[in-house]
Amino acid sequence: MKQQVLVLYLNTSALDSEVLAWAFYDGTGKTDPTTGDSDLPPYDSGTEALRDGWRLFQASQLLPPYPGHEYDTSFMKHEFFFEKLE
Amino acid sequence: MTTTAPLLSSVEVARFVANGFHRMDAVVPAELNEQAIGVLDAGIPHVPYGTPVAKAFEEGSFARRLIEVPAVAGAIRSLVGPDPTVDHHAVHIREPHEGSAQPLHGDAIIDTRADAFDVQLMYYPQEVTGTMGGTLSVPGSHLRRTNESDTGRYQNLRGQTRLTCPAGTVVLLHHGIWHGGRRNDSDIRRYMFKIRFNPTVPQVRLWDVADLDDPRIPQELSRYFPWCEHATARLEIFNRIKLWRALTGDASFDIDYWATRVANRPGRAA
């Protein structure tokens, strides 16, 4: 069994919110995804990925901003990791 | 660097503050583009970090003629002012069918300057088609505080720019913008020449400010980008307000009360 990993970055912390960014890593070797290879996300929301058989295994935590850095922006906030096994 | 080149307008600089880049398609004359690949293959002489432009690039040299193209010179002056120094320069080549893309990154190291920025010139001497792996960049990402390739996990973002352009295109980038060379799936070697400029004067009202009250300025600064979380997008606007205040010297500038509201503490000392 080999793992395929899909990472979706969503608009809010809700799993059914819109996909804003994405990455795909393919342990089967059948595809060779890389940076900047697509302008269209594979799914419109996190739940759409679930309906297609992807299993959620990690979601970013909701962390309060560090004091004094409430207005700073940094990494994408709402990151969800999914897997499929083939 | 002295120039009588056309300066950017306030609306154009506001667009730069929101987008993190200023793009000029086919701005470099064909005569220079035709010489470029030979010159870039031969190599542009290395210069120490922080060398004044006039010392870094001799009068009449290819690089000097490139940055003296009037529209290019005017845009550089509008953003980093007269007499910037050359931080460094580099020729980037993506070989045909090169295996992978660069990870998404910001250049140098995390850079938290709130009232100053460097500009990176990227010059494309040849037409760049979709399969040639033109530079990927993420409009509006430049104010996010991330370090170099720590963003490498992100492969694609809604609204990203996968650059295609005619020969002679120049893009001026804010130092913080997320970008990367894409995989070149074509049979053609792709060239890009980069120069990073450091300002040597305060970056305040360096452009043509005749239109400083144009109502399109707050519209430009209020832009939402498709990749940006709705909540974080409000913080991006707040941070653009702060940068616009620094660039204009107008500490009262605001949009939709975002900055004023959270600073209102009646009767309290700073």
C-alpha cells in the first residue's frame, strides 16, 4: 500500500469552506506534481475531498496570535492533510 | 542614476503596494533583447553587495542600458528613489525539460521592514510561453512574514500568476513576494536576468504625486486576492494602510476605518 497525500488550504477553519490553495504528493509514483503546475484546485471544498474518498488525518490548530503580533500575516492559516492508500 | 524618465502615478504605486509587483510588458526595445542572450551567456560581471548603480554597471553596458530604458528607469526611481545601490544580480536559466520547479519562496531572509523595501527587477529577453516555466508569483503575498522557502509546501494558489509574456518584459517585485521558477516543459532554454536594488533615500513620495487624492487609491489598496483567507485579507489591508502611510508621510490615511478604529483609546496615553 502506498500513500497519496493531498493538502488543502481553506478559507476558514471550517472543513466545508472553499479551497484557496493546494498541494499533492504522490507516493505511488504515477504522477509528478510540482510547484505552479495548475491553476484550478482539485476540489472546491474540504468536504468535497471527503466525498471523493480522501481521509482527513491532520488539521491546523486554532492558535491565538502572539501578543504584539496580532496584525502580522504569515503562513496560510487553515491547512488540512488528506490521504488515500493505493 | 539620473533620469528624465516617466515616474509612476500614485494609483500605480498603490497597485504595487497591494500586488507586490509592477509589470511592464515588452518595454525593452528589440535591439537590446536581441543582444541579451549572448550577453547573459557570457555573464554579467559580479559586483560587491551595495555597489552604486553607476559603479556596478558601466555607461553603455548592457545592464546599464536595460535600466535606463525610460519606463524602467522611471519605475525604479518611483519605488526606490534616485541612486539606489545594487544588492546583487543574477542570471537565472531554466533548462529544457528540467525536472522540477523551484519551491515557492521569498528571496534573502525574512524581512520585517515596515517603512522600506527593496525592489527586484526581473527581465525576460525572450517570449515566455506557458510551457517554458515562466516565474510563478503570488500577487499580494509580499507582506506575509515567512522565511525563504518555508512556503515550499504550497504548490498552487488560486489567483497565482504563471508568467507568460512577450520579449522585453520587465517586472519589478517587492522583496517579499512569494515566487519561484516553474518547471520548463518546453524545448527552449528560458532566461531571466535579475537585479535587486536597495534604496538609499527614505521611500517617501518618490513618484509623481499629482494624483495623490485619486479615489482609485483606496480601491487599489483594498483589493482581495483569491488565495487569501477572508479574515486574513482584512489584516492585509490594514498592513497596506500602514505601508501607504509610511510611503506618503500621511499618518491619518485610512480605509474603511480599519486603522483608526483599533487605535482609538480616548483619554489614554500612548
